[in-house]
Amino acid sequence: MPMPEKLTSAVKDYSPHSDLKVIKEAFVFANAAHEGQTRASGEPYINHCVETAVTLAKLKLPQDMIVAGLMHDVPEDTEVTLEEIEEKFGANVADMVRGITKLGKIKYRGMERYVENLRKMFVSMASDIRVILIKFADRLHNLSTLDALKPEKRKRVALESLEIYAPIANRLGMGDIQGKLEDLSFRYVYPKEYEWLKSLVKDRYRAKERYLQNIAEKLKAEIEAHEIPILDIHGRTKRLYSLYKKLLKYDKNLDKIYDLVALRIIVPSVADCYATLGIIHQLWKPMKGRIKDYIAQPKPNGYQSLHTTVYCDDHEMVEIQIRTRQMHDEAEYGIAAHWNYVEEGKESNEIVRAQVNWVKDLVEWQKKHAMRGKDFMEHVEEMKLDVFHARIFVFTPDGDVIDLPEDSTPVDFAYAIHSEIGDRCAAARINNAQAALDAKLYSGDMCEIVTDKNRKSPNPDWLKFVKTHHAKDRIRLATKKKRNGWLPNVFK
Ligand code: MN
């Protein structure tokens, strides 16, 4: 099977710095690994890997990420190992695939627990945003093929996308990905509400879109008469789930939603944005309190644009959004777009260097943009980021995640599961290999504890290496008891 044309053209069109030869090699490698495997829908498994890679190419992400996207299910679902991937495609690609594989280890054992486990895992991955971006691309394709799954699993995948993936996309400023995740999930999580809303807006959307087309023509001529080049002008319909959330705030009254369909204008510079706003207000009267300058005062997640709602021809109310190309790309693709603007205008050898550092860049950017708003503070509260920074997440053989401080050992892990398991802990296995009780655990490790039923108390020497308070307390307590037990009877 040759590499599908859609991936070739996505790489050529959207990710021009990528080396098609390497991506072809990756395709051949992944295709051979998944040979004979099919998706629940019956199609060849490799289609899923290609779709994931296409999404990453369209986000103009670096070549290594497209390769990792093709490879993301290989270690988990085939005989090929991470070591082989590393040998063939380098440590960078292998690191990303390793991250994705760790996320996949979480098993489903009740929704509440699962969401909690997943959330912890995501926070621990936040240092490598590349893994999260690949996971988004993977999830988008999974959501678009949900019909092939059993209803229960369908709902679970959709709910998790709505509750975890979409808010993270929002935090990273990726409006387009967030919207897609939400709309693909909406119908499975709230089927009744989805049908209700869809039928409610169907005719309105259609009528409004037709109306906007005429308005756009007229406005375009007017703006160009003032010698402002229009890069793009298009109507955008509000995404269904975002509309649903807004409706809940406005007594489910559609007449109170002014931006059901909005007109979006992209112009070259900030000065052009303000000039365009002036032209619009000369043409149509603006509605009071609806002129918003998010260029001078960006939204907490970094969003920039000018918004106005005007009484258009026939007194129809229309929201118009004006922005530059960069503002537009950042609003839609967030962190991914930022990478592209960093890259632009650099010498090719510098691009390579920038690629090495890009995660650092993105993390910094994310901090700068996301820290400003209340929205992010809510997330910090919710996820307790400060605590998580110095913490690791270790799997039990059942797929539960145990949350421990950095440098924890199998003994800490044993005590975190249950005090008695800690007391009777005799040996440990990390990732299916024999390990010392004082071995250092890392995020994503799977740890297994072997207990000795005959053992009544812990070894006091463990105090030399355990990290958790809980383990220390238990060991001290048991040691004290034991010492008392050694005392001659007369002293008792
Ligand atoms: Mn996948």
C-alpha cells in the first residue's frame, strides 16, 4: 500500500518544512506493524494513523510530530517495540510515542475514578505539550468513528473528550480543536439536547447564512473602496455545543443570542482593523454596549479581535469580527500557530535548532497567555498544579494511578496502596522487571508489589530511603511497637 495522497498533500501544503521521505518511511514502518489489523468499523487500522498524522500536518506541526502521529499506536497494539522506533526514527519521536502509550495504559474502572486518573496523567504530561497535541489529533479521529463502538463505550469516550480534552484545548488557546472535540462529543453525551438544538437552529442558520452572503458582498466593495485589502471574509456559524452552553445562560431563548452567525473579516494590520471598524459604523449603526476591543484588551486566553454588532439592512442584527491573519490563526490553533510564527523568517539551520527548543517556547508562551485569566486560575484550583509539579504518577497492575512525590520508591508505592501491603512488602517489580525496594519510580511506571504473609513488621532500614510521610509514620510506629515487644516481661 503506497502512502495515501491525502497525507502527501497535507505535508506538502501545510507542513512545507517537513521531509516527505522520512514521513514516507514512517508510513511504511507503521503500515507493516499494523498489517492485518482492523478498526471496529472494519477498515484497515493504518487509516486511523494516517488521519492522526494529517491533522498534525494541517496544524503545521514539525515533522517529528507527524512521524510520531503515524507511530502512536504501534508499541501498544503491535509486536514492534519503542526501542525499534527509537533506533529507526530517533529519541525525539520515541519520547512522544512513549508519552502517548502511557496515557493509553489507564484502564476504565468506573467513570469518576477514571476521569481523576486521566486528569492526573494529563497534568503530568503538561511539560510535553507535543504529546497532548498528538493525543488531540488521535482523539478527533476516534470521535469521528464512534458509531462503530458499543453505546456504553461511545458515551464514555465522548464524555471524557468533553470533560477533559476540550477544556485543555481551550487552555492552550486552540479554539478550532476545542470546537471540533465538543461538537463531535455533544451528540453522544447529551443526545436529546443535541437533537433539540439541531432542529431549532437548522432553518435559522440557513436563512442567516444566505443573508450574510449578501451583506458580505456589499461590505467587501465598501472596504476595498477605502483601499484596505481584504485577506478573507466569511460567515461563521456558532458551534453547536458552544451555542448550547450559551443558551443555558439565556433561558434557552435563541433570540437573545446575537452571534448565532457572525461575519468575520481578516485584514493585514491592526491599523486596518480599526479603519475597517470605522467603515462599518459609517455604513450601519452599531448596537450600544456591543463594541468590544479585544485587541487593546485581549481575553484571558490571549484571544484578540474587534467585535461589533450592527443594525444591518432590513434592521437585521449582525455581529462582525475583525482581526489580522495572525490573530485569527492564534484564535483557531493557539499554541500550534504560535510555533509557526516563531518559525517564520528563520534560516533553515536555525529552524532545526528552534525545533529542539520549541516545547520550551510553547510552555513559556502558555504560561504568559494562560496565567492572566481567571479561567486558568480555576484550572489551577481544580488540578492543583502547584502540587502536581513535584509529583509522579505510577500505575498499579490494574491500571489505577497512584500519585506520589518525586523520587518515591516501591515501598512508598506499597504504603500508598494500603498500610498492610507496605508493612508486608517483600519485593517489587517495575515494568515487569525485578527491582530493588529502594529503586526510584518515574511517572508512567507500572509497579507491582510482592508481599510476604509471614512478615509482621517493616524493615527499619527503609526509613533511609522512603519519601512519603505516610510510609515514614507507619515504619516508625511499627518499629517502636516491635522494640516494646522485645522488652523483658517485667517491664510491661
Ligand atoms: Mn490512536
